[in-house]
Amino acid sequence: MYRKMMTALLALTMVAVTACSSGAKEEPSKEAATPLALQDGKYEPAVQMSYLRAWNDDTKFKNGETAQNNVHTKWAKERLGIDLTTPWAVSVTNDAFYTKLRLSLSANEELPDIVSIRGDYNLVRELIESGKFADAGELFDKYASDTWKGAAESAPEEWYPYMYEGKRYGVPIFDYAYNGDPVMFIREDWLKKLGLEEPKTIDELVTVMDAFTNQDPDGNGKKDTYGLTVGMKNALNTWMTESGWIFGMYNTMPGQWNLNAEGTLEYGSVQPGVKEGLATMKDWLSKGYLPKEAGVYDEIKAAELFTAGKAGIIVGPHWMPNWPIDDVKKNVDGATYKAIALPTGPTGESHHHGSGASNGVVLINKDMENPEIFFTYQNYLFDKFANPEVGGEFEHGFAQGYDFDIVDGKVLGEAEVKDGVSPLKYTITYDGARIPNLMMDTLAELATGKEAETPFEKNTKIANKPEVFAAAQVVVAHKDDAIKNKFTGAPTDTMKMKKDALDKLEKDTFSKIIYGQVGIDEFDAFVTKWKSMGGDQITTEVNEWFKTVN
């Protein structure tokens, strides 16, 4: 049994919890649900809310705790009077969680009150189209706090993926805005050693990469360094060690749907600028500026070249000094690096992919008698945790002894706590609650030397290395250069049938061009083939969707 329905037995004050196992698809009677009474923000007696969410293998517990019973579930019971239950806790490894959830759906098993998902968008659509979940947008408008609504208003497009038949069936799990926007990190000590300036244009970048490759910047007497490390195994436009910005210098972004001057969406990978970007990458690879193994390197493997002191430039998010690139200081004596703006291309422009402000979704079971329970839970986190007050319960973190501690009057962050773990990873929304613009604005302000005053500012300063602040400042200064993927809807009918084949065609063609196995004019043949294999029809369908959300 995955959930319990609360039936009012005594007006306003007394609530009993009774089990419900109905699997009917009809909408429950609206008269059946009676709003629950809160006493000082807490349900008395406690109410139950069942949920499902994926668990990552790197989620750690301490003190004998488990996914079902931990400091977070105890907090929810003690603070809010919400008894959280999860019927099963399964890892995302090898898609185990998604597979089990699909099996539950196909077997028409009873689903819990709340399902929160990251990563498998097709599964989200299957769940939405199953008819088992409520109009979450309507519930959000009714029950969400002003703080949470304010966060949503700053990123209205994050609702788009969960719109179906005119309704919003999922509440986006908001993330920090610009969290994945890339910057360039460069070995500052190599620049100084070789008498070079920070590159601001593509020509200056080529000069620096050539020197980093051919002038023995690590001083070992061997030609074993690279100007730039990239990982192309998964994608060109990816989350770390990416090369999307190379195409951005030619005013497009591959692998996503971009807004054109006519106000319609076009697929970036078939635009003329991509041909120029591929020619550039081919040239850089042939000259040894990029590692020959880039085509088989994933993001982490490519980053290891930088941390090992064998590559002078890496491109990725502002938070990379926290992990993994600061390891270069441990591995190479005297190594220093800094964040700089991405260089401009031939026309004087620089562009990069823009990241969204959400990283998952919450679905609410339509048979949940009192969905306001979930909003009581999440409202509290937005109002009290997302930007905590001085003296508040979350002033230093979620739980003392877990993600913070106080020793001799000094506040210690999670990394300094003995067996430190993050209880936020146990929450229904994976990170507690995040206000999209708060983190990047705070980091950029701290980079200017602003004194950390609020708890959020102080905690942010404790949790991040100084290089992160400087990188965030670069991101904020160039946020208008981002090209965002404008298609966030469900896969179109033609995508479902032909996207895999089109993606393979694209990846194979681009790899052959970069590695010089075919001429650059093969790009034109690729575009023609892409269009005829379904690309034109997909473009039509994508723009039909775009009209419905604009």
C-alpha cells in the first residue's frame, strides 16, 4: 500500500489516517477531501505522505540511517507532522529505478502520493499520459507559498516540458539558474611562464594553444601537452570539457533547438555556422591542440588531462574548481588557473549553451486526498531553507553533525564535518529548495569582495573555493551570450521513430569530419540527408509545439 487518505472525523482539530487501495481512474469526489488543520505549522496528529524518488549511489548515510529512516524523515515528522514513507528505494544505476517504476505503471499498480523524477524525460511523459496524476499547476496556484511562486515566476519556461492538453501536470524542481553555463579555465602559471596574455579572440586563443602544445609549458622536455582538452564521446555540446562554445563563435549551437531571427525554432546542428565550427575543430586536432583520443573521452576522462597537468585549457561550469579541476594543484607543484570569458569568433561574437533553471519534476497522484500536505512540506523549505534567516533553524545548514557543525564557535562546512553527509540529498526534491537566481548573484557579489552577511552568503562562501566566485562573475557578465535550447516538450511523433537514427548520422558525420576521414563538404550532404530522413518533419512538429507554449 503506497499511500493513505486522510478522512476528517472531527472538525478542524482531530484527523485520523485511514488506508485507501482504490485503483480507480475516475476523479475522486471533491467533497471527500477536507482540508487538514495545522497547529503552529504542524499536523496534529501526524499525517502520512508516500513518495518515490531515485537514489544515486553516491548518496551517503550515517548513524545507521537509511533511505526510509533518516535525519530528514525525522525532521519532517517532528517539525511538520508529516510521516514520510517510501515503498521502495532503488538506485538509478543501470536505470534500475526507472525500470521498476515503468513495470509498476504497466502493471497498473497503485502509485504513491508523490513521484519525483530526474533524468528520464520519456518516463515522465508516460506517467503524465497515464491519467494517474493531477493538474499540478492548479494545485500549485492554490497552495504554493509566495516565495515558491516567486521562484517559479523567474523561470516560467521550466513548466513547458510538463504541459499536456493545456494543463501543467508536473511541478518543476527548480535549480540555480546558469548553473551549467560554461566558462574557460586556463593555466595561469603557463601563461606567465610563456609570456602570454589571456586570449580574448579566436586568433589569440590559437596563439595560446599553439604555445601550450609546442613550447613545453610543463618543462619536462617532452612534447606531451595539449592546448585544450575536450571530450566528444557523448556530445559536442555537453556539461563539461565541452566544445559547444566553438560553434558559438560562429553564432549557432549544435545538438539543440535555437530561436532564429524569424521567431521560429531551428535545429542548431544543421546551420551553416556548424560547418565552420567543424572545420575549426578539424584544424585544431590536426595541429595537436586537442588530444587525439578526444573522440572516445567522456567528460570526466577529458578533465583528467587538465588535473594531471597535461592540458592548459578546459571549458565547463563555474563550479568546476570545487570538482574536479582543483586537483591540478595537488598533482602539479605551483599550478594555478583562473576563469576567463570565452573568446570571440571572427565576427566579434561569443556564444555558449544556456542552462535551464530546473533539474527534475514532481508529479502528484490525482487520488491523493490532501495534496496540500506536499505543499506544506515544500513551502516550508522554500520559506525557511532556500534563503534562511539569521537565527533560523537552517542558518548554517540542514542538520548539525551532518552538513555542518560548530566547533569552538567556528562553523564548519560539510567537507570539514567528521563523516559529513548532505541530508538535502534525502529530500523529495533532491536538493531541498532552490531559488533560481540566488546562487549565481550571490557568488558574483562575493567575487567583488562583498562581505558575506546573510546565512546564505556565509554558507555559500564556506562551501565554495575562491576560484568559483571569480568564475561565477564571468558567467553573470556574459549571461546574455547564452543560446538556450528552446524545445523542452515531449518527443514529437517523428522524433520517437527517427531521432535515434538522425543522432547517429550526426555523431558519425561530425566525428569523421573532425578526424579528417571525410572532407568538410560532407557537412552539406549530412544536412540534406538529415532533412530527408525526417528532420524537416521534426522541425515542423517542434514549431507546432512552440506555438502552444508561446
